[in-house]
Amino acid sequence: MNLDKIIQPFTKEFPGDLSYNTYQRQTPGVLFSLVNPVTFENPELIIFNEKLSEEIGLGKTESDDDKAFLHSNYIPPQIKTYATAYAGHQFGNWAGQLGDGRAIYAGEIINEKGQRTEIQWKGAGATPYSRSADGRAVLRSTVREYLMSEAMHFLNVPTSRGLSMSFTGENVVRDIMYSGNPKAEKGAVMIRTAESFLRFGHFELVSARKEYDLLKKLADFTIKYYFPEITSEGKEKYAEFFNEVSKRTAEMIVGWYRVGFTHGVMNTDNMSVLGLTIDYGPFSMLDEYDLNFTPNTTDLPGRRYAFGQQGKIAQWNLWQLANALFPLIEDSEPLQKTLDEFSNYFWLKHDEMLCKKFGFDDLKESDEEFFNKWQRMMQELKIDYTLFFTKLEYLDKYESSKELFGDIFYKI
């Protein structure tokens, strides 16, 4: 693997806590803390995504150091591993500083096409942002994230991806049912990748702390590396940045609706400014069509993050990002304009998506009424979302609708 090509522009651009102290604490004035991942005595590689590794520029595993790197047991000499600080609104409430509690960055790599990819371990130990937790991960949740992130990629939904997954050889104690009966489970560590893991919460943190010079520097960094299409200057640049984040967010959520994905925990600290699906926690794919479905037991009974609420919550989260960026723009009008346009843009993309799912040639004004009736039918009759559209592909092969659709209903 080309581990010598891993670079760390984030730690070179921004102030950080260089103490390597994992004591969990507030870290004002910095955007990252150096931290060493733990080493594991008997790790065992479960899977290595060689094709992804070659695509991003890392290449094949060729040495013991390469394999040890996948387990977090080897750190290339040119890098200093770190965790980033961010804040967020959780279930609608300001939570203050949060940060990478289970993620530790190796850095990023640039492939031959000039594409940037960040690389981080998940489950490799505590950081200053672990919030009284151990920073470990269990096999159960690691497998879910690895498989789902790869599935979303191949379903053409913007997402982080899984590079590798390993047994750590440790047991990790978790209360899976939140019942007060914790049990030991197999531990695991994965490497996940994304163009960037920058979140709404990174901007919220420095803005809430009134660290406006750092806020400007973070916005300039993000635009420079990830939004090269933005060429304006001054305050207009940051307004254009917010508008682009809004569009990417809308398109991501429409992608979720296309495949029936419910994120389950759309806190602002779990929202990517690049419009990527990140942080696969209590997610689920939709079976029975139900706008009130949520896979997150802690989201009951309010169902803030239910399947049908995801567009609305995306807009609410964008409101919080707008508030964070306001000190750079000092004018609410362009921010308000983008927020007001979000709904129209989202529903246009949503209806265009449904139009394609139904196989219509063009989106027409009358389709809105059709989509509404279809939605009510799906909800009232408890029809499987994916099977319904799968069956439509064979419409011309069945003599009756009963024969075609007979097995897609959920019995009560």
C-alpha cells in the first residue's frame, strides 16, 4: 500500500491540541486533537476492499505493515493521527462540543486523478471527544456500517465507504437492548473513507464559540478543496457555499427516498457538508411503506427522524448551518433565500425521482396528484416499497393485477 502518500492538510491548516492526552474534555480554540489509536494483540482481518483501495490511490496490501495499518497497529512515520472537534444539535437540542468519539484519522490520500479521500479508523480507542465512552466498536454495528455504506454506494447514493474490517481480538461490553443488562460482544475496527467527513457541526462549533477567524479559515479550506466550482469572493463566496451545501443535501435526501433508506439520527453533527451519507447508526431500509417509520428506538414517541420527516429535518439542519455561517456573511437575505428555495428544489428533485421510478418519460404537473394518491395507497394498504416497484417491471407478464401484486402486502 502507498502509505507514504498519506498527507494531513487538516492538521497543518488548523490549530490543534498536540498533547496526545485522551482525557475527555472541552478543547476550545482548536479543531483537532492528536491521539494515538490503540493497538490490538490478536487482530484478524475480515475483509479488505482492494478495489476501493486501488481507486483512492492506496493500492494493494503487500507487507506486514500494510496489514497492521488496517488494524490500527501500524502508523506510517510521516503522520500524526488525530480526532476532530465539532458540535451539533441532537434531537433538536443544542448539545455543545461533541467530536470524533470513535473515529481517528490517518489523514487523506490523493489519487492519480486528483481526487481526495480521507481515511479514518472507527473503533480504535478513546479520544478527548469520546464523552465517557471507550471509543471501541462491536462487530455487529461494524458489519452493518460496512455493508450498508457499500450498498448505498452501488445504489448511487452519495456515501462514505468501507475500506476494511477486522476482529480486534477483544470483547466489548454493550447494552444492545438498553435494558440495563450489558453483555460482552466481539470487538471490531474498520477503516472508512470519504471525500471528507466535514460536518455541519464543525462550523457550528467554532461559530458558537465566536471563533470567527477560525470559522472563516474553515470555510475557505472547505471551499478550496471540495467546492472548486465556487469562484466568487468575499461574503458572496460563503453565501454561494451555503447554497451549494443546501442543494447537495436535498439531492442526498432524495437519494434516500429513492431506495427507501431511513438514517435514524439526523443530528447536525451527522450531516456532511458535502452531501454524503455518513454515520450509519440506527439506520434501516424501508419494508412496509410507512412515512412514520423510524429505526431508532430513542426517537420514540416523537419520531423526529422518521422516514417521511427526512426532507423537513434536512431543512431544519440547514437553518442551523445558516446561523453558524451568518458571521461570515452578515446578511440574512441570501441565507433566507436559499432556505426558502430548499423546499421547491427538494420536491422538484423528489418528483423527478419518482417519475423515473414509475418509468414516466417526463414529469408533468398532473403527476403530483398521482404521486399523492399512490402514497396514500401505499400507506393505507401496507405495501412493501421495494417489491412494489420491482413488480412494476413485470407488468406486461401477468394477466391480472392480483396475480402480479398478490404477495407485496404486509398482513396485520
